[in-house]
Amino acid sequence: MKVAYIDQYKETFGVQPICDVLSETDAPIAPSTYYAARTRPPSARSLRDEHLTKEIRRIHEANYGVYGARKVHATLLREGFEVARCTVERLMPAAGLRGVIRAKSPRTTRPAPETDRPADLVERQFTASAPNVGPRLIPTTTQPDHRSP
């Protein structure tokens, strides 16, 4: 991320001044680190992720965009790819892919703003005559007390 930031502004400000400013923040980076990152070959994981993302996209599109990570993973295994499901779960959102959710989203009742509320025909007053002080003890007379001494 820092390398991409430096790439964006290096023509305007230069690498060294940007690194000097970044050294005063929580994200310091030395110019040698920047140049090492630029010349470093891509990692094996990033190369594999790139290849798997193409395969995941192909499978997802071939199935009308409804397959989620579980079914894409199963299809990849059937086609002979050795890949963990968590890898597919990580790559699909990064590629902007997601399966169709079968369950309906939760519905809540929200009245339309233009509807009027029903009139309070009883003219109720929702005020307390006194504050609640301690628990109220309500005796129950329906069940006799049959404790033995």
C-alpha cells in the first residue's frame, strides 16, 4: 500500500521526500525498502492467487453467478485443483464475486412516512404518578403453600 502511494506521487515529489514525510508517521518506509519492493518478483502465493482467481471467475460465470464459495470450491476440486475452501472464500470477495443467498433478508415493519398515525380516541396519559421504588411484591393466592416443617 505504501509502495502504491509512493508510485502515485513520486513524479511530483520524488521518492526521498515522500519517505522523509512518511518517517514522521506511523507508516515509515525507507527508500531502499521501496526500491526493493519494486524490483522484487511476485510471490508464489500472489501468482497462485492470480491463477485461481481466473478459474474462480470462470466457474462463477459459467454457473450464472449463483455459485458461492462452497460450490466453487467443490467444482475446483472436481476439476483437479488442490485448493482450500478458505482460499476460495478469501479470493471471491477480493474479485468482487459472491453467490446468491437463498434465505430472504430479514423483514421489519417500517411504516411509510406519509401515513398518519391512528388517533388516540381514549386520550390515554402515559405518565407515572410516582417513581418506581423497589420491587413490588404481589402475593399469589392461587397456589397454597404446602411446605413441610
